[in-house]
Amino acid sequence: MRSSEALAPAAPAIQSVPLFDLKRQQARLRADIDGRIAHVLDHGQFILGPEVEALERDLAAFADARHCIAVSSGRDALIMALMAVGAGPGDAVFVPAFTFSATAGVVASVGASPVFVDVDAATFNMDPMAFEHALDGVVAEGKLRPVAVMPVDLYGLPADYPAISAIAEARGLQVIADAAQSFGGKLGDRSVGALAPISCTSFYPTKPLGAFGDGGGVFTEDGRLAEAVRQIRTHGRQGDGDEALRLGMTGRLDTIQAAVLQAKLSVFAGELVWREEVAARYDAALEGRVTIPHRPDWARSAWALYTVRVPNRDRVREQLSAEGIGTGLFYRIPLHRHPAFATYLTGREDLPVSDRLADEVLSLPMGPDLTDAEIDHVVERLLAVLG
């Protein structure tokens, strides 16, 4: 039984269901969070206080990763990872075309060039064969030096890291996991955070593990990369010294956010189970009526979002909104159609799956505190709209 069903009394007829409802989780954890924040206020170490170091240890242990560096946001985590591996002008970094703009934006921010790769129609994640094809094209053209590939674990499902890593390692590329939506997911018995040499996640409030503001984490098995990221997040300095050993930025996680995340991490394993229950209930009710999320045998999603594919998506969303049901479009424009990235296009892009998904995907309300009645209401109204 999910937490909200255990705590909530019988409710009146459902009037609305938001896409995300963070207030219920806050109510469950309020006493713990208040106590932890009060402790930070008492000791006054608001930057890199003891809670940050403790959180880094706990996150690394949860992911079974050697190192975790807590940083200021998911985007900053990605840019620090790219800086740590030395990506820059003249370099090609391969990214999926169907994802959030930050994935390509960080590549451009370090002076490198994003190369757009089509995704798999079932998983929504980078297609390994399309990656290899794009890599061959860059090598044949000879204008850019391939240095890294950055798969995205869309909606919480880990990408096919074994296949992508095999291609990357054979061709001398670094693998950076954009795990902004997937912390808590797994491939087999390996957790997100330990699926690539360097992985980056986000603690934006609506993520499976979310702070009360921006935050992120960088995970790695490589001690040299971990030290590089630690230096980059504090202006390129090492420890308390004022000498810049490398180019850096202000990328620290605030101590108060670390305290909030400690409270949320203490219940995170249970919330992942609840998210799976929500997804399973959606699956059972919607299978055969819409295209439900693919569930590979080898992976477990963190269910950041429950995303279906429907015909006439915009009309469906408009009608659901009129009935008080929150939905999301993640993402309505693939990256190769963003004006900001037009300069990186070669004219040879072949990204039909990304183009098609952008017109069909619809994310339904998701969270560990959704009740069965709310899920059933969303399903009922969705099926009614679809006719």
C-alpha cells in the first residue's frame, strides 16, 4: 500500500490530479526535514557543510559507486563531467536527439559540437546502431574529433550502456551517462551511478530524488575524474587553497539542500517501490489501448515519468487539462529542431524516430503518493477522451 493510501481518509470525488504533487511527500517528511534544516541553521556552515559530505557518502553507497560529488544542478553536473574529460572546441559529443535541451546545451557550452543521434522507438533512449552510424559519419567527414557519447536515461529507464559502451570503447570515446531522470534505476543488478565511467544526475524537485531547489550529483569510479570534478565545482581550486589548478565554476550543492536530500534518501528505496506500483497499475489498465512504456527484462526504471504514445496527442492533452488532469510534453521538439542548435546541423541528419515521438508522447501523473483512485480516474478520463 502506498503511503498516501495509508495516511489519507476516504476522499470525496476526484476533481483534479496534478502531473506532480510534491506536497504529500513534504507532509510525510516534514518533521525530519525541519529538524535537519534547523541543524544546518544552528551550525551555520551553509556552503559544503557536513551534510554535503555525508550525503555524498550515502548517495555513493546507494548507487554502489566509488565516488559521488554533490553539485549545484543536473546541468552543472554534465558540464563539469565534460570539463573533467577535456571536451572542447573541435570535439564531437554524441547525444540523443530526443531529450531535454540541456544535454546538447552543455556540449556547446564547453565549445564542443553536439552530434544528434536517433533513439529507439520502444525505449526512447539512444539507439546503439544509430550511434555507430553517426560516429562513422563524423569520422568520414574528418572535421571533428569524436571524444564522448552522452546517452540519456529518458523518463527513468537506463539506456543500453553495454551496447553503447562497447562501441565507444572500441573507438576510444568516453561514456558520460546523463542520468538526470533515472537515479534509482538499474541494469540487471547494477545501479544508475555505476553504469558508466562518469554519470550525472539531477535533484530538481520533480525528479525521483528531488531537493527543494536545484541540485545534482556526479558519480564515477575514477579517482582522478572525481578530484577533477571537485576542483571544477569550486573555481578550479583544491581544498581550501586559493590557487586555480584548472578552469572551474561555482557548482556546489548548498548544505540546506543536502539536508533535505538526506531526509528524502532515507525513504527513497520505498518510494521507488511505490512508483513501480503506480506504473504497473497504469500498464494493466492501458495496455492495448495506447502504447505504454517498454519494460526490458534487463532494466528497472526509476519512473521519473510515465509516458505513453497516443494519436492526436495535443487534442488529448487539451481535453485532459480541461478536466483537471495534469500532463506533460517531454519533449515536444527534438533537439535538431531547436534554433539554438541549428549551427551544429550538417544536413545529413536522419532522425525519424525522434521526430515521430515528439508528436506522440504524453506523460501522465506520476509519483509515489498517487492513490489507486487517482490513477483509475486518470485512466478513465484518458480512455474516454480517446474514444
